[in-house]
Amino acid sequence: MSIRIGIDLMGGDHAPREVVHGIRRYVDQSSTSAQLTLIGDPAEALPLLQEFAIPDTNYKLHPTTEVIGMHEHPTRALKEKPNSSIAQGFRLLASGEIDAFLSAGNTGAMLVGTLFSIQALEGVIRPTMGTVMPKLNGRTGLILDVGLNADCKPEHLNQFAVMGAVYAKHMLGIENPKVGLLNVGEEEGKGNLLAQATYPLLRDNQSIQFIGNIEGRDLMSEKADVMVCEGFTGNIVLKMAESLYDMAKHTGIKHPFLDRFHFENYGGTPVLGVRKPVIVGHGISGSLAFCNMINLAQQMIETDILGKMAQEIARHSAS
């Protein structure tokens, strides 16, 4: 199967050098390299592609002349800069010229581009974003939503749980993932109105193994593999988790578990519930993060993870 991955060369604080360096790392380590479509300014890209000796058999360059800045208004920038690397990436993805798109550029533009360029899976009310959470037992879990949906309804969280369970099974290798609802207490009936209304939906959901409420102290334990919350809470948890690695590095603490919180080890954050893989990277991503973003995109395509989500959503809706 031919895999075509689009990469925004111009997105991120250290682009395009770190993007091209990440491509070099990917090519070096991958035995089955995907065909890469590199989207960006040829004047900046070509010297770096030569410097890092990227074989021209591994990529084709899609030229652009505009860049969406990190602080530009997402919707306005996409409209006013149609020849930007992000806008062109979504055009290529929507037209079927690439199978996945990744960028560490303007996060808002990536999310707006995803929602308006790529259709949601049949039956999905709202797409979501999930990120992995290191566990003390050596495994990884998934928490979602982590920022795409700051305000949610119970039925949104119920679907997030279904999509998260599919992702945990096929991407993280957890055969029967346990799903927990992030709350301020373990007992049913705890929490705000959203949590109280979501609990019975998850309890009665036959598509998942719901284990009840979990608390913040359970995030890194083996109690739950998939941890569900609205994006406001999830984004705070995500940023807190990222700070653990920064804290350890700043204070000189060395521990393998804390090293697992380094965001570059996981690349970027996938958007779940849309028809094609879109991966949003951190603005300060370096070469390791870009390499892992490409690996993540390739794995999502090879496992047909979004197709499996569509099947499970359809089964859940029919039940």
C-alpha cells in the first residue's frame, strides 16, 4: 500500500530546519518509508534538503509562497493566505492527493482547517483530540479531549469514549481498554452537571468497558486506560503533564519515567473522528518530534484507525 504523507515545512518555531532534520531521521530509521509531500517555500527548503541529503525518491516538493504566523487569526489567515503551507496541506488532503497531513504551525489554523476541509466520520457529533499519558506500569493510556472542545455535552463525551477505546486497542495495543470518567470523586453522582449526566451514558455503553469515575491521582496509574473529559480540563492536564519533564530537566532530576513525559517522544496530537489523519504538533517541536509525527501518521494509515472508529461509531449508534 502506497502511503502519502503531507508535511508542513514552514510550521513551527524551528521550521524548516528541524522539520527537514526530522525527515532525515525518519528516512534513516524507516524500512518502509512513506512517500512524503513537502509543502513549503522552495527557496528555504531546497538548500536544507540538500544539506541533510534527503533522497529525492522519498519526497516531492509542493511549492508555497505564504506562511500563517503562530499568532494570526486562524479563520482569517486561511481565507487570506490560500497559498500558505497549511491551507495548501488541507487542499491536498481534501482532494485525495495525500493521505495524512501534519504540521507544528498555528494550532488554531490546523483545527479550523481540519473541521472545515475534512469531513467528520459518519455519525460523529464532534471530532476530538487525544494524547497519550505515561503509566507507572510502563504502558501508556489516552486522555481525551485535550483542547479541541472546551465545552461539551454528555453525548460528546460518550462518543469520545468509544473513539478513545478504539485508538487504545489498535494504536496502543491494549486489547480491552478500561474507560474512566475524569471527575472530582469516585462515587456515582459526583461532579458537575456534565459529569453527572455523562456517567449513566458511559455505564450503559456496550461498546466500552467503563470502570466508573477516576480522579486526578489515577491519571498515571493502571486504573483506566482511556480517560475522558471535556477539552478545558484535558488541556490543563496535558500542559501539567508536559511541565513534569521540563521540571525534571530544570532541576537535574533524572528518571526514566519522567523522561516519558517529553512531548517529542510522541510527536504530535492526532485529531480523532475525521475521515483522514491530521496531526497537530507542538510549536517548539524539534527533529525528534517531527520524525515521530511522521511515524504516527504512517501508523494511523496502516492500521486504518479512522475506518475502525467509523465502524465502531456505526455499531454504537445502531445499538
